[in-house]
Amino acid sequence: MIPRHALLASSLAVLCLTGCGLFSKKDRPKESSAISVENEENFRQRWVQRRSEELVAQGVAAEAAQAQAGNEFRERYPYMRAGRK
């Protein structure tokens, strides 16, 4: 007859080594897409602002620099949701 502690130990080993769901991580809630849109918008604003300042330093009028920077952003990052307007 098999001792009880050996049976218990082997049962625990089987449960742990077979990938039972007892010790698995719980599903995490998905992040909101609003967070990624907010990050993309923040990146777009900072990129366009910096590029506009570069263009103004080169002698381009402020409004034209802003429009050109926005167009350059959409060309460079067409996959970003923040660039679509």
C-alpha cells in the first residue's frame, strides 16, 4: 500500500506540472484605447510644435509652418489615429 504522504505529494506534483488552472494568472482587463489615442495625440502635438519651431527658425511664416508641420506629420506617420483629421 502507498503511504498517504507519497500519494499527496505525487498528486500535488501532477497538478503543478500539468499546467492546471489553479495557479494560472488571471486575465488582465484590456487597456482602454482612449489611452493610446491620448498618447498619440500628445506625441503629434509635441512633434508638430517642434517642427513648426524649426520651420519658423528657417524663415517660414508661423501659420504656414504649422500647416506644413501637420502635413509632414501625416505623411511620416500615416498609421497613427491622431494624425487623421
